[in-house]
Amino acid sequence: MTDNIFAIIPAGGVGSRALTAGRQIPKQYCTINGVAMLQLATDALRADARVTAVHIGVTAEDTWIDTLNLGSNVYVHRTAGATRAQTVSATLQAVLDYDDRDGWALVHDAARPGLQANTLTALIDACLGQNKGGLLALPVPDTVKRATLDDQQQVCVARTIPREGLWLAQTPQLFPARALLDALTAAIDQGLDITDEASAMEAVGIRPLLVRGSAENMKVTWPGDFAMMERWLTFTEAASGQEPA
């Protein structure tokens, strides 16, 4: 296994969060402090020099990607499928068709623009050091409740789930590229519900490493998350002496 690492961002989602000139903006192109989340996520992956390239999988109809200034060693592929697994698989296949060197695939969410350089480095160090794939994650800090509906169709508690041993998966997730492609292909062929790359690897008997992530690496999902991420990134930039974007 070589230390060749390339990143993949599946960005085929069409979830909308805003209107610009009468057009709905897919969430990954909404801005944080004036910069598209996809741009921020791409830049974050290049904070570690071991990541040699970033490959972004978008839909054939995506015109928003052309508005971004992605910089060098960033490549756009019209490979988005109906699911995340299909997008990652097709993009990964496109990369390996072009460059068949043995290496590692680092998969990251476009909606996680707060990835910090030290967190990324910790994941890469852990996986390469143990020659084993893994993912960023956080131990569950709160009491977990299983929900159900009562007789009036109101959401209520069914039971409490012990949180010991529970982790919240984040990205990036880093795996040997060809092993990941094989696992994704098998999962898609079997119709499995694959929500992240680790679950595909788990389905073929692999037990990925859990590397502690960070709260700043949250997935921007709800409207209020945008304001929270803006505050975090503004604070991070100020602490590092950078000018806000």
C-alpha cells in the first residue's frame, strides 16, 4: 500500500436552502461568510500536503460548480448517481480508470466546511500508521432516546438507549481505494442501505478505526447550522490571524 491519497467529495445533492435570481441553490453551494460550502470543504482537504488531489462528483446538469474557483489539482466529474454510494463509487471508478496506482481514498461531505487541519492530519496519521481504514467520529455525549408515536400520533419516548460505545460518524473517511470500490460495488449490487463509506466496509467484514473528530466538523443540515458554522469559522480565522473570507 502506497501513501498516495486522493480525496472525493460526493456533491450530487439537490437539497435547496436559498433562492438566487429566482433559482434554488443546492445546499452545497450556499455560502458561509460569503464562500460556498463546497469550496470551503475542498480547501479544507488540501490542508494536509499528503492529499494530492480532490475529485468532486456532481450531476450532469450542475452549472453551479462552474462558478467556483476550485484551484489546482481539483477535478470535477459528472458522476453523481441516485445515492451517495453510487456517486462515490462512480467517482472513485473514474479516478482509478485514470490513475491505477494503489492508494487511499479520502471521502468527505460537502456540507462539512468546518474540518480543521489538525483533525484531518490525525485521521491520516492513524490510518497510515496502522495501515487500516478509518473515519472521524465523536462519542455520543447525551442521553439517547428511541422515539415512537402515541395514540394521538404525537412523538414520544419509546425507551432510552445506553450511549456507552456509541459514536457519531463524521467525514472524512479514509480507506484503501480499491477495497472501498469493491465494498461499494458489492453493497450496491445487494441493495444494501449504505449511508457512509464505513458502512460499506463493515458489510464486507472490515472494522474501521474510530478517530476522534471535532464539534467544528459538524454537518450543516438545518437553517440554524449556517449561523453556527459562520461563527465557528470566523473565530477560527481570527485565532489563526487570517482575514475572514
